[in-house]
Amino acid sequence: MKKNKLWYITKKLLVFMASVLILSILTFYISRLAPGDPLVSYYGERVEKMSPEEREWAEDKLGLNDPISIQYVRWLQEALHGDFGISYKYKMDVLEVIRGRIGNTLILGGIGFILIFTLALLLGVLCAWFEDRLPDQILCKVGTVTSCIPEFWLSLLLILIFAVELRVLPSSGAYSIGKSNDIGDRLRHLILPMVIVVVNHLWYYAYMIRNKLLEEVRADYVLLAKSKGLGKRSILFGHCLRNILPSYLSIMAISVPHVLGGTYIIETVFSYPGIGTLSYESARYKDYNLLMVLCVLSGIIVILCNMLAQAINEQIDPRIRAKQMTEESEVVER
């Protein structure tokens, strides 16, 4: 058992490291082969007035004259020592740039994630309770419509209504000038992007929970519980809901990349100073060092969440766990 467990952990680590390595290689090559001039990010409008000799000197200073493979090996060696380079646009260490923005994304994405799955669970239970009745039908139709509306379009619509016409909420930013420590001001800036984050993801997960609950309601053990005289409330909350909680946790783990991707888009639309806006700027201005760290960081989150979801599923489903143990035993014996 110890050998199997050790091999399981080793295999997961190898898969994780290989995935991150492949991601870094693809990001490095694609970003440098894409059209654009990284010198514009570093030198601004002065690039247009540079002579060929000056451009060559500037590219050599940033290490852009070498072949891409050599550039990658150099970047990887420095990254393994904790040096990820400087941002071309901000002229400072990329980790410092990210550190100043990541808190805003954690607030928006973290609170949005909690709200999405709290409300999704409540809506899923409510729809399962009123299956095929008026409340269930209304919620299903409203949820289907709202989930089909593009995030950027709905964002612009809310900005037009609440920021331009009514002027009750800010249209962009994380806080007003000079009010970075004002919690009330930060909450006002969070309302519109938070609404979009929740609305565009809520029904997708609520519908999944509803369907899983209804699968449990139709299971054989529910008929047995009814024959024993248990009421609908006791069966739904005491048995069905408890049985889907492991699947619910697995859905939460695998949904992090989905919610994170939506948060990035919303940050860009609302000019919210987070990792999403920073990713867009780094790609637009060819800020290679910053783009690399952001892509690899996002990729690590996605990979870890997928591995966590897989681990939860292996613990939930005895068939997956038995198959995993058999394969690990065969590898260890070899």
C-alpha cells in the first residue's frame, strides 16, 4: 500500500511538472512568433525614431536577438532561480506588478465563486423540490436565457443603465482616487462586475445540481424510504442532498478555471485592475516576461484544480479507485 501511494504521488508530480513545462514552452514560442513589436512596450513612441543600429542595440539589451530556443533556455534557468525578469511596460519586477493586482482578482473571483455555488445549491434544491411545477419552470427558463447572454454585452448594458443613465454605480476601476482603503467605495465598484460573474455562471451549475438531485430522487433507495413512511423533506435533505455533496465538491474544484476565465473577461470590460486586465495588457503590448508568468500561473491553477477534481472523483467512485489501485500495483510489480 505504501509503495502504491508513493507511486501515485510521484506520478501526479511528474504529470504536473510535465504539464507546466509544456505550457511554458508553448506560451513562450507562440508569444514571440505572434505579430507585434515588444520594443514599443518598453520604449514607447521613441521606437519610431530609432535607427536600425539603435533598434539592434535595444533588442540585444532585452535579449531578443538570440534564437527563440536560446531565449527560452535562458528564461527557464533564471525562472528556476526565482528571477522572472522585468515588465517591459511597467519597468519593474513582474512579481511586484502581479502582487499589486492579484488581491483585486482574488476578491472579485473569490467572492463570486462563493456566491455562485451557494446560490447554485439553493436554486438546485428549490427546482428539485418543485420539479416540473411553476417555480421550477420559471427558474429554468430565466436561467437558460441569462446563461446565453454574452458577458461583455451584459456588462455594457449594465454600465449604460446604472453608470451612464442612473449614475448610481461606477463603471470602472476597483476604487475611486484616494479611496483605496474605503471599504464602502470598493464595494460599490464591485457590484456591477460581481453581478456579471454570478449571473453568467450561476444557472449552469444550478442546473447540474438540480439534475443530480433528481437522479437521486428517482433512485431505488428513495422508494424504500417512502415505503417506510419518510416525508419528502426528510428524503431530499437527509438522503439525496447528502449523497450528491461529494459530486458537488468535485464540480466546485473543476469549475475554478471556468469561473477564473470569466473573471478575466469581466475585468477587461470594467477596466478592473486585476490579473485579467493585466493579462490583456501584457498580450497587447508584447510584455513577454509578464505574459509568461501570468500564463504559467493561470495554467498551474487550472492543472491543480483538475487534479483535485480527479482525486475527489477517485475517492467518490470505488470503480475508479479500484482500477487506479490495480494499475499502480502492476507498475510497482514491474
